[in-house]
Amino acid sequence: MAYDPADLKLPWWLLRLFDRLVAIRLPLPGGWSIGPTRAGALFTGAWCGVWAAALYSGNNLLYLCAALFTVIGGRALIQAVGQLRLALALCTGRKRAPESLATSSASTTVTAGQTRCWQQRTGHRRRDAGWIELCGDYGAGVREAIDCRLLPGEAELRGRIRAARRGLYRLRRWQAATEAPAGLFRIARTLPARMRHELVVLPAALPWQADATAATGAGSSGGEEELHGLRPYLPGDPITRIHWRKAARSGRWASKQFSTVSTAPRPGARLRVDLRLPPERDPGAFEALLGRARYWMESTPGAEAIILGQQRFPLGTAGERQAALRALAAARPENQPPLPGSGPLLSLAG
């Protein structure tokens, strides 16, 4: 493990110089970049000094020392480049990790505000070890962070992704960086995404509530209600559902979450969602409306169709349900009432 020059009790101005050197990133063709670490700055200074002394004095021992420094630095660079290429190949090339969010399928579904994690082990032919940081950039601040731990003959990938806002995002580029194996240089590479991968960020599912559904015009779902848990208060939640005891302790409002226990499946069920947002209503109420629509889709077995504003989506197959979820993630307030049809109505327009 590389040591920290601060352990050498160097003067503050020299440590500040090290910090400036570490911030340097030299761009190279092909999306590569390289910069020294704090240990690498000391190593580079020593390498230059030994070579200067050898050239000045002509001492063969100094030439051997300079050659040894060169071999160590060159070997570290070659291994780092090879490890970066292997890590990128595991996620974007021939050796794809099947459970990777960005390579498992054409799209991935996550919930806004929640973190999704995955882990995968796979084999490779390299015998060295190292640690690589990878990042899949979706734009708008949404990134999939992957830690790739290389062991002799095996690689362990751990990924996590979190999106704060609902929407549809497309993978734009991959970024990878490492300081392995000697911790002397930080080598990074940026590659554009070769495959079209979509990230579907859905609103959090909100269980049906008797008084809330009556206020939105969506009748009872035909079952009994039980306390499901607590969630942060959203504008539009009824005051009777606020957990006042928890609010007094923490200073933050929390709403009681009730789930409806259906007594029997309802084949052929339909739902209409009015996407009109009155000017006096908070945008958070619109997100809660979509969250209730998602909960209905996930908790209603045998549902036939859902109407989102001016669009109708059948729910008979997995592909049709995925199309409805994509529309739910991309939904925006509209000015027209929903399409006519049977079934309960979710609406903020009164």
C-alpha cells in the first residue's frame, strides 16, 4: 500500500506543492488521462534525480538504480492500463457481467430516491490484482458507481445506482480510473456507451388509502386496510394520516401508510389517471398521484389496462406493462382530461 508523504513530517509548503501536482491530469488520445499521486510525485522526483546524477557522474551503479526506477514505473503503468481495459470489458465489451445494471437488458427499472445495489463475480485470465473505480454516466447527475476488485483469475463487481428524480435516462458514457498496482499514478479513461441502455426511474409506490382515494375520485379497492408503515409527508396527504407522535419527536412530519389487502383477484380491472395539475396544487401531489397509480399496477392481479391522460396502455403481457411503466416514469402534467372509460379515477382536478 502506498504511503502518505504527510507521514514524513514535510513542511506545509512542500505538502501544498504535492497537492498541486496531484491535481494535474494530462489528457492523452483515446480518452486516456494520467496524473501522479502524492507517492507518485515523490517517486517521479527521485527518478529524475537518480537519472540526473547518473548522467552527470557516469557511475554504473547509479545507472542501474535509474534503470530499476524506470522498470518499476513502466511496469506499474502497463499493469494499470491492462486492468482498466479488463474492467471496461467486463461492463461494456465481450466479458459482460450478466447482473450489471447497464448490460443485463435494454432497460433497468429503479425507484426514485432509493438505492439499488448488485454484485457479480466473474473469471478472467490476468494474474495480477487491483482495484478499479467505474462509473456509468446517465446525465442529469444520475450515475451508476461500480467498484471492480480484481484478483488473480477472478473479478468481483459491486454496483450501486440512485436517482433522485423520476424520469427516463439513457447511458451516455463510461468512466474508469485506478491507482493500482503501485499507487504511483492515477490513470483514467472515458469511453462513450456502445449500447443503448435506458434507466427507468419510477415514483415510489404509495398504498391506497380510503380517504385519499375518495378525495381523488378513485373508489375503494374492495379489501381491508392494514397499517403498512410510515413515509415522509407529501403535500396533499390527509391530516388524519399524520403520525403526530413521531412528528413531535423528530420535528418532521410523517404519514401513516396503509395497504389494502385484497380478498380476491379482480381480472379485467381498469384505472384512469387524470394528469391535470391545478395551479394551486404542489408538484409533490402530482408525484404522489403517479405513486398511487404504480401501486395499483403492482397490487392488482389480472389488471386489464391503465389510462394515463390521453394514452391507454393494456397490461396483458410483460412487455405491455413495461411500456406502461415507461410512460409513468415520463409522465408530465397535461391540460386535457383523461380518455373516457370504466374503472376508478385518480385526479387532482377535483
